Amino acid sequence: QVQLAESGGGLVQAGGSLRLSCAASGVGIIFNINTMAWYRQAPGKQRDLVAQIIRGGSTNYADSVKGRFTISRDIAKKMAYLQMNDLKFEDTAVYYCNFAILGNDYWGPGTQVTVSS
């Protein structure tokens, strides 16, 4: 059974940085991972895509985080990362890791990121 676990969230002042990590277990064949992505959900809002990295290595970002956030991965370790720089108050949310594997979506429990203004 695939399980994801995020880490690295916390409280940071505006302008600061955080690095989120996502560790996967039970994945099996690494090649079956189609995409690794980060989503976030603020209170009262829907869960939105923040960044994703596709199997071939191409990346996509939400407009609101372009130039500030960077998604990366270590395929061998089955890890995904999200480097977040120049954090803003509006980045405050629960951040979720998502892996798409053989047509199925897997989610971590989320990690809270709080940016104080």
C-alpha cells in the first residue's frame, strides 16, 4: 500500500523560507510514478495545485508561486521536495503531497505552513 508523509512545515515570518519533503513508501516500481505534486488548501478554500513534476522532468507551477517555489525530486529515494522562498501571508495553508501512480492518486496527511505578516 502506497503511503506518503510530508514534513518540513511550520511557522515562518513573511519573506522567509521553508523546505517541504514528501517521503513515499510501498511504491514498488519507481517508473510507475507518473507525477509528483504539491497542493495546498487554506481554510474555507478548495485544494489547489501548487507545483508538479512529471515523469520526464518537466514542471508546472501555479502563477502565484512562480519564481518563489521550486519543486524537485529524488526518484531513487522516492522523495519529492518543495523549496519555498520569499513566503507571503497568503501562502498560509495545509500543504499536501500527491503522487499519481498507474492512474491512482495518493495523498499525504498534509503539513501546516503558517506565514506571519
